[in-house]
Amino acid sequence: MRLQLPPGRNAAQFDAGLAAFRGVVGDDWLLATDLDRDTYSDFYAPGDEELHAPGAAVAPASVEETRAIVRLANEHRIPLWPVSRGKNLGYGAAAPRVAGSVVLDLGRMRRILEVNPELAYCVVEPGVSFFDLYEHLQANDIPLWMSVPGNAWGSVMGNALDRGFGYTPYGTHSRNICGMEVVLPDGDLIRTNMGAMEGAHAWHAFPFGFGPSFDQMFVQSNLGVVTRMGLWLQPAPESSMTLAVQIPNEEDIGWVMDTISPMRRNGLIDQNQFVPSWLGKMVVMGVRSDFWDGPGAMPESRVQELLREHNLGYWAVNIRLYGQDSVNQAKAALIKAAFAEHIDTPFEETVWNRGDPMIPMDLSMGVPSAVPLQMGGWTGGRGSHLGFSPIVPATSAHVLRQLRRSRELIAAHDVDFYASFTIGERAANNINMLMYDRDNEEQVRNIRALFSALVEQAREAGYGEYRTHLTWMDPVSDTFDFNDHALRRMNEKIKDALDPNGIIAPGKQGVWPSALREQRT
Ligand SMILES: Cc1cc2nc3c(=O)[nH]c(=O)nc-3n(C[C@H](O)[C@H](O)[C@H](O)COP(=O)(O)OP(=O)(O)OC[C@H]3O[C@@H](n4cnc5c(N)ncnc54)[C@H](O)[C@@H]3O)c2cc1C
């Protein structure tokens, strides 16, 4: 990828900054060739790779090296974009918001610093991947379960810092964070909460401290570089049971929501309940041309044929219960009775007991897998996706309204419809996967127009996205508009106070430092 310079820097100034970084990490870990820039670019880019082109990457091996680089970035006015493993596919991968930024790749800091089986938490450095932690727990026979995202190729820390989701009782990942160490934009080093006391014992056991509590301030944020994180894990259950059923019709999502949502609140179901539409199954069974080779969205008649051929419903419900077998069985009876009010299809059931092997690729057991990446191949060509993800209250009225609106817009743009609802205690995360071939200009143009229309339409109806791709960070931030964007004004005041030179991830989530505010799109 062609070199782009950060705003306000000429080639000599940029080179001087890179030379200073090289002095900290050595030649091998300052990565500034065209190939390096390709590696750190957004390889799902929806047509605007240049806008988010990294200038280079630098990979420190320690907290002290990270601090040194942050101080030098201030001196040389070079923006840094921290990543843990940089696998944020669908949201920009490792690429920065501002072209020419240097990606601060923390992947070399990869130690699992502690696992506490008794209190059920771990402490990790940024580079620890889901597979690293899983293998550590398995190899040492530690009875703790993780929660992993669909694509578990990334890092435990990076995913939690982007408010990622998984599909277990610990599936709201940012909620599991307990105690961090953070390099501030001026190079200072803090420990949050109880960790502010040297040698504190309860740092990762108690999620607050003395005075204001700041863990969440560093989530989806550009106020610091997190170098260590405590994260609560799930004690492995004695037994676990699954209940699976296919739900026939599109509109059934209404009663499914009203059935599951109260059970999430009263604790009968404690798992983040993932309910995907039928295409979620198809995208890992083959590519689009295996099922339909025409242009535009797959016609409804073919969809219905495929559902019959593959014995699929429009939605799939896969509930996993965790605990003692007798309790699971009692919960299962109540869940089955609630569903029986709407359908007479029996649930398929499985039981797992402690000592049985973990089930490969089972996200509801926190087993990491990269198989869902196959979705990238759906359209053919260099396949990619964007995820449009508004949050809706977990009631049928909200969910059906959101579904009908986005469904209509997606159909109007002639794009295959793949939606899912991940049901929490009070809200559902409605991820709409929009898949495209990034080398097909027409498809890319169409997907971009569709994504912008979805953001606008959802805002008009009173719904906002929980996370978004680099390109839409400003438009989505614009939709949070109460009192003329008062929250953004506050975020930017804090940004300017902590990061006066604006060197940590400028523009992330639409929060700009004063020096670069004119870059807001
Ligand atoms: C098929 C598919 C399925 C997916 N399913 C899911 C899913 O179910 N749930 C889900 O959450 N995601 C999902 N994803 C999205 C994504 O792949 C994961 O969220 C992935 O874990 C993110 O990559 P990462 O962990 O390497 O984070 P990174 O890319 O390293 O970081 C993520 C964000 O956090 C910031 N950040 C990272 N580390 C630091 C740090 N130390 N200090 C400060 N800021 C930091 C980065 O700037 C970036 O904005 C899916 C993607 C695909 C392609």
C-alpha cells in the first residue's frame, strides 16, 4: 500500500518519528514497507482503503517500550492506533481511522499473567488470543470457561475493549472487565480501581475502587493504551444441556423475543441468546453460487425451497443451560412449556457432563473457532462484510418494527438478508450482516449506500448502533444527538485534557482532538 502521511506531517518529519520509534523497538519491529502497510490495512474495506491507510506499524515488547513510543509520538505529533491482535473484521481490522497513523501493535505482549481458578478470573496482556487462553485453560485442566466471539481469531482484550459479544452467561464481554493497567496519552501509567494501591489483592475481584471508577472509560475509547486487563471467567458447570429448535416463520421472532426475554431477566436462561436467521447456517455450508447464482438478492421462492431442502426454519433457537443436571432439567421443562404455547416442534436435546470432551466450535461453551470466517466467501471474489448493529429493547414491538424496517431497506437494495438477534436481559443486539465482493465496484457502492441509509433510518426510529466500521464512526456518532451532541462535546473536552496533542486514535467513535476536529466527516 502506498505511503500516506499523517495530517500536518511532511515526509521528513514522519521519517524522524519512525526513526525514533525504531530506536525503542529495534529494526525488526518498526514495520514500514508497502507490504507491512497492506498487512495492517482493512482487508474487508468497503472501497475506502486509502482513507484508513496505516502509515506504518510499531510493535513494542513491554509496557516500558509502549510508554516510550507514546511519549515519542507526542514529540513527533504522530497519531497511534493501538490494536491487540487487530482482527476487528467488519469494523476496520487493524486499520486506523486517520490515514498515516502508526498502528501500535501490542500483539507481542502476549503473557497470561494470572489465572485464578478459585475466584474465576484471568489477567492478560493485549496479545493473548482466545485460542491462547483456551489452550492454557485446557492444558492445565483449569475448570473455567471463556466466552468467545463468532470469529475467535482475535484477542481477549481487544474484543472486550470494542464491547464485543459472545454467547454464554459471560457473553457481554466489556462487563467482565475488572481492573486495568493503562498507558495514558502523555506516557503516564495508571492502574484502575483497587489496583491504584500498590500490591492490592482485590484488583481483579472488585470492579470499583475508591472514588470514581474508570474501566469503562477505556472501552471504545481513545483515552489510553491498555496494557493489562483483569477479566472474569465462568466457573465450568457440572453439567450443561442444550435445547435446539427451528422456528418456521420470519414474523415468529416477535413471540420468540417475548418468550426468551423474560426468561433472560428472571435467570431461567442466563446465556446471551443468539437467534440467527437461516442464512447464518447457509454461509458456513457453502458459497452463494452453490444455492443461487442469479444477480441481486436471493428470491423468496428460492429461500423457501432451501429451507425445505435443508430442514431449516427461518430462525434457529439454540439454548444452553449451565449448572447442575437436576436444575437444568427443571429449567428445560419450563422453557419447553413456554415454547409449546407457540409451536409443537419438539426440542432436540443434548447433555454434557464435566469430564466429557468440550464440543469443537461450540461458541455456547466458549470454545474458540475461526470457522464463521467462511462467511467472507459467500459472495465470491474477495468477500467481505459490514455488520449493521442497532440495539433494540428486547420486546416484540421493538424487534418487529426494527426487523420490518431494515428488511425493507435491505430488499430495496437487492442484498441477501441475514439478521440475528442476540438477546440480553433487557436489550437485543440486532446484527445485520451485509456481505459483498470488495472488488465489485457496483456491489461496494450499493452496500455503502445501504449502510448509510440503515444508520439514518434507525436513528429516525430512535435506535443507535453499538459499534461500527471506521468509515461510519462520524455518522453514527452524529446520531447520538441529544442537546446538540452534548455527550460528544464532553468526550472531546476529556480527550483534549488527557491528550492535548491528539495522538491516541484520533476520530475513534467520532471523538476528535481539537487539533484534528476539522477531519470530522
Ligand atoms: C465472521 C465473523 C464473525 C464475528 N463474530 C463476532 C462476534 O460474535 N462478536 C464480536 O464481538 N465480534 C465478532 N466479530 C468481529 C471481530 O472479528 C472480533 O470482535 C475480534 O475479536 C476483534 O479483533 P481483536 O480482538 O483482534 O481486536 P483488535 O482489532 O485488536 O481491537 C479492537 C478495537 O479495540 C481497540 N483496542 C484494541 N486493543 C487495545 C488496547 N490494548 N488499548 C486501547 N485500545 C485497544 C482497537 O483500536 C480496535 O478499535 C466477527 C467477525 C467476523 C469476520
